[in-house]
Amino acid sequence: MSEILQAPDLAQLLRERKFAGIKAELSNLPPADSAEMMEELSPVEQAVLFRLLPTDKAAELFEYLPLEAQEKLIHAMGNEEAAKILDAMAADDRTALLEELPTQVCARLVNSLSPGERQVALKLLDYPEDSIGRMMTSEYLVIRDSWTVSQVLDHIRTNGRDSETLNVLYVVDSDGKLLDDVRIRECLLCPLDKKVSELRDGFFTALHATDDQETAVATFRKYDRTVLPVIDRNGGLVGIVTVDDIFDVAEEEATEDIHKIGGMEQLDEPYMDISLGLLIRKRATWLVVLFLGEMLTASALSYYQDQIAKAVVLTLFLPLIISSGGNSGSQAATLIIRAMAIGEVGLIDWWRVMKREILSGLALGLILATLGILRIAIWSYFSSVYGVHWLLIAITVGVSLIGVVLWGTLSGSMLPFLLKRLGLDPATSSAPFVATLVDVTGLIIYFAVAGIILHGTLL
Amino acid sequence: MSEILQAPDLAQLLRERKFAGIKAELSNLPPADSAEMMEELSPVEQAVLFRLLPTDKAAELFEYLPLEAQEKLIHAMGNEEAAKILDAMAADDRTALLEELPTQVCARLVNSLSPGERQVALKLLDYPEDSIGRMMTSEYLVIRDSWTVSQVLDHIRTNGRDSETLNVLYVVDSDGKLLDDVRIRECLLCPLDKKVSELRDGFFTALHATDDQETAVATFRKYDRTVLPVIDRNGGLVGIVTVDDIFDVAEEEATEDIHKIGGMEQLDEPYMDISLGLLIRKRATWLVVLFLGEMLTASALSYYQDQIAKAVVLTLFLPLIISSGGNSGSQAATLIIRAMAIGEVGLIDWWRVMKREILSGLALGLILATLGILRIAIWSYFSSVYGVHWLLIAITVGVSLIGVVLWGTLSGSMLPFLLKRLGLDPATSSAPFVATLVDVTGLIIYFAVAGIILHGTLL
């Protein structure tokens, strides 16, 4: 079992030139574990190691390295060596790597591939970024209607070696048009002389090569499959997509959404690997936008400067009130963004959501208003910090809280719909964005309410 | 192809008692699509429909319904009927359903299962909630070292019908101890007279039944598998876990984290299905906690009331400064929470993260400070809104911004580490939580800076 093995000190072995020992260590480990150990070495040390391994072993190990490490390693290796390893990689992993490399390096490497592999790489690279075509692999097995199960099994035995999955076989006609998918279990569970045409159920779900990868995630989610075929505009089978790649896409999307909800551009790189400069730039953009938005609070407040001078006590509750609006807005926005991302809520539901959020906002506002009024009443019972008009102040704070929380909840929940309707990413209506919006408007609600309730007494 | 089919009006057919038509429609559709249509019907209509279908078809369709719909349907069906459908379900899906049902209903249903199935259900339910034992299925095929490939294929043909996956076969010894996993492709790609012992590579990765489901997600992520075996304390094979269930767990975890980041308890139910009362309760809890925390701003501000009365101009920048701290804190917390969730950052990295965040916080603070100072300078050039001491005010705002943003970034990034160290969920350090924390402390930083810089002039 892999867990029992001790991690050998690869760098140490390298320094001592114990190449045979290294080779033995690496061949004994699952590639995922070897890759993890490799990551601790410098790119040059890694390149030396790769030279020690047979090409197919090297390619297998290479696929388990993270993209960044692959890129560095490709740079550290000679052109010819890199081509050999690329040649032996799975087509989809190769595409992911080539996309990451600078255009010139990519072109150079694609050209150094073997003719057959080059064609595959070029075909894959031709699809728009983030399209299903970019994540599919061309390594699958096709079978024909007229074959018997026995012929199918023979075909697998001869041609299946390079196939990414043998769990599903694809039935195509003479033009390459996809007719059906047949699970290997069907072949294994029935008599050997049965025809493929008798195994077919006539139903299959296929992805379109030019569709967005999010469509693929949604389709896998709905149909619970481990692999799906990809077709072109004419229904021709052009590739397959496996669920492990979908898992990665779904995870990246969740990370993107979480970063946006946190109020920044998505990083696209692991936190520990991204350069400090880029990290700061990705965060500064939104922070500056929010700062400029929040400057409106300074403008709005300068408009109420006279009121503040007359009733300094009003400022005491300013952060409390605007942050309550911001918090309820963050909640609502986050809820709706995630529900949209996993397909629980669509544009069509906006009215049902609005009704729920008005009720939620009122209820939440009432709860906070009660707490706020209680706090002022209790403090006033024991001290004179809020003056003789404490009851009026308490009412002002209570009414403002209901208004601000209701407004925060409503704008937080409706903004994702608006953004989606405009064709933008709903996740852009991040929690800090909604909070800033509600800060500015919440302040106006507060002073407007104060102007009415405290008119003639404090103001 | 499934996309071409028109959705039949099931409710209409039901009302017209066209049962044969319904049966034909449902047998022609992939179960995922039938399930989607069923969801539009009432539980009683659904129960009628299920009575029309053969048990195995009904069970297949049932598995595609969401848990909530399954629960309602079970209530609408008779005990015997429900047991029949439960009997035919995959073990892992049945466990997920039984867990959702009230304890009494669960016990009643488990008892009405056939003896063999009951044993399986009880075995699955005995593992702690959120453990791998709860998501595994007992439907897999085991083979022996001494068999030939031909015997394996025969074994599959006779016994494979109920197996959840045939892609991987498990080699066990006479005590049921797991010796190795063999992919079906190995059997399909080699001569029929080869022995199982010759196919084995001696390496396998296994999950432990009592481990947390998050461990399973991490293992699948690392090894890129579609299925993994589950072993007990003695290394005995007790079940398998398939990647489609892992996909669901990973997605639920991301949703949980997003809800927490948005500042609320995770809903555990789809937004559209959760009752309004529960929705409000889940949101109110955190909102009240944050409100109580934010009340400290009122206390802190009442301490600075005299300063405010002397220099009302200071209040104009109050929301701007504390929200900048909150926003940078949200960013940092969100980044680290997600990086921890997907394993990019561990407890051990805290010092490296802290160094990065100090530099980021300083840089971001400097950027915002520059903007803030510019804003005050420009406004003062054209008006007298900030008075004669505008330069001192500008410096106060600038210095406070650097301090508050640095503090926000630091506390936002370190809080997840602290929570994780204490054995709590890092996602609890939600954006609104960090924002509230930084609001209170940011305010103190602001007035402390003002007290020093404006001493002798405004204050």
C-alpha cells in the first residue's frame, strides 16, 4: 500500500549520483506520489531525473505535476527531450500544458511533435479557450453496429492500449457520425455472439465541442456519468471528456466565484505560487473600485455635516447601521450567486426570489431593530450617554435598521439577476461590492429617517 | 438523442388516465430526464406514476430525484411499496435517503427491507455521519489471485449485473483482505489465459471507512480515479466509492464554504426548497452575532464623542476608512479559506502567508492612502469643505488607511489559521465577520491617529 512507503530523499540521492537507486525508488511509487516528491526539487534537478526514466514512465509522472511545474521543467529540458515527453502525454493534458506556454514556445514544441501527435494537438488547440474542445481527449475506441461482442473484445485487446477509458465504447457509422454509446459492462454481461446493434438502447447524451466548459459540468452533474462523447456541428464524434477533468473545472469555477465573492479578481494560480506583484494587482483593482465607491459616503456625509454637528449622537450608530445593511446584502448576494452557479435558481425565478427576500429582509430587519432599540433603552436606563431624547433616537435607529436591512437584502439578491440578465458574471456582485453600495444608500436612509423623527427636537 | 425529445405533459396524461402512454413515455427517456419531469408533479401524482412502472425502472428513476423529492414521495407511498423501491436502489443512494428521513420513518423502512438489503443498510448507517462509510456502496466485484482472465470475464458475466462499476475489480484473499485493484482494461488488453496474479502491480490506494468524506475528496483529487476501494481497520474490503458521489460532496463543501464566507450558516437545502422560516433562522443567527459585535463601534465612538464634537469633519471619512479595512480583510480571509479548502495552503504555511500579507497589506494601504490624500487635496483646492487644516486631515486619513488596511489584511489572513489550529472550520472567519472585527478596531486606529496628528489644531 502506498501509504506505508517512506519518502526517499531524492535530492540527496541525486547529489550522490546514485542514479540506479533513484530509478528504483521512482518506479516503485504511484506516479502521483513521485510527482509530489519531484516538486521539492529545482527544475534542473527535475530535468536530470526525467532523463533517467524511460519515456513512458516520464510522461506518466509528468502528467501528475502541476501546470506551473510542467512549464518550468519544459524550459529546463532540451527541445528534443521535451518533444519526446509531450508525445507520450495524454492529448488533453498536453493541450492544457501547451496553452500555458508562451505562444512561441508552444509553436516550437507543437512542431517538434510526431506528425500524428501534432495533428491531434493542433486540432485541440483550434477550439476557443474554455470550450469543451479544449478539454476533450481523442483517445477513445469506436465500434460498429455489425460487430459481435466477441469482435468488440478482440478489438479492445488489439487497439485499446492508448484509449483514455474503456468503460464506454462509441458506435459510429461509416461517416464517423455518433450513433450510440455502449457501456463496457453491457458487453461483459451478455453472450459473446450478441451483435452491437442489439446492445444499443438508442439514447445517448453528447456534448458539443464549441460549447462552454460550464455546460459540460452541468451535463455531468445532471446525468452522473464518468465520461461523455463530444460531437461537432454535424453529429460527428470528435472526442470524449472524462469526469476527472470535469471535477477540476467545477473546482476552478467554485474558486473563481469564491474569489469574486471575496471582492477581488480570480487569481487563476495557487495562492502560494502567484507572484506578489500579481497578487497585489489582482486585489488592488477591486479595492480601488470599492474605495472610489465608498468615497461617496464622504460626499453624502458632508451634506449632513450640519445635522451631525447638531446631534453628534447620530454618528455613534452610523457604523452599526450601515454595516448591518452591508452584512444582510452580502448574505443575500452570496446565496443567490451560489444558487445560480449550481443551477438551483435561474433568471426566470427573479420574482419568486424577490418575494422571499422582501419577507426575509423585513423579518431580519425587525430582529435587528428590536436588538438596537433594546440596547439604547438599557444603556439609557443606566447612563445619560444618549441624552434626554433617547427614545426618539432609539426609534430612529430601529426604523433605519428595518429600512437598511430590507434594502440590503433586496439589492443583494437582485443584483446577481441584473448582472446575469446583462450577460455578465453574477459573482461580480461580490459581498464587498454590495456592502459598499448599501453603505452609501444606507447612510442616506439613516439621515432621512433622522430628519423626520428628530425634527424639532435634536435637529 | 435526448435533446430532440419533447417533454410530454405528464400531468395531463395522468388526469386523462392514459397510463399506457405514460409508461411508454417514461421508458423511452433517460432516467435523469424523466426525473426532471416528475419533479413538476405533486407527491401523490408521483406516487401514482411510480405504481405504474416496473420496480427496477422505478428505483432507477427514484435515484435521480433530489433527496427532498424522494423524502416526500416515500411519505406519499405505502410502506410496502416504498420498501420495494428502496430494495432495488443502489446502497449508497439509499443511505443518503434514509439519513434524511425522520428516525422513526427510517427505522420502519429499514425493517421492511429484504433481510440481505437490511443488513447492507444497517452496516452503512453504522458509520459516523460525514464518514466515508456513509457514502460507499457495497456493490462491487471481488476476484481471486488464482483465477485466469477468462474466469474473471465469466465471473463478471454471471455476477456483475448488480455491481455499481465494472471498471475496477478487487483482488482479495480468503479473509476478505484487499490485496490489489485491477482495472478492467488490464483484463481486456491481455491474453485470456493470463492469471490475475500476473496482472497485479502490487500498488493500490484505499480509503478508510471511518475517515471524513473530505479525505476522500482530497484522495480522488490527488490520484485522478473514478472509483476507490474502502477498507476497515484490518485492511478488509468493505465497499467502494465512486467519483460521481465525490463530485457531489466537493460541490456541497464549496457551497457550505461560500455560504459561510457570505456570513451565514450553510443552508443544506436548495434555496428554492428551504422553508422561509428556516431560511430566516439560518441568516438571522450570524446577522445577530455580527450586529452585537458591531455594537462595539457605538461604544467606541461614544468614547470619542468629544473629539467628534470638536472636529465633525472627522466623521466624514469614518465609513470610508473602516470599510476599506473591512474590504481588504474580506479579500485576505476569502483567499486563505479557499486555498486551505483545496489544500494549497496548510497550517504549516502560516509564516510564509503572514510575510506575503504584510507586504500586500502595506502595498494596498499605500495605494488607497494615495487616493484618499489626493481626493482631499483636490476637493480642498476647489472648496473649503475640509477647512484650513485640510492637509493635516489628509495626512490623518492617509496614515489611518495604511494602518487599517494592513491590520485588515493581517487579521483576515491569520484568522483562518487560528480557527483551523483550534480545530474549527476556517470558513467561519467569513468576510462579514472579519469586516465587523476590523470595523471596531479600525475606528480605534483612526481616532488614535487623529489624536496624535490633529493634537493642538483641531483637537
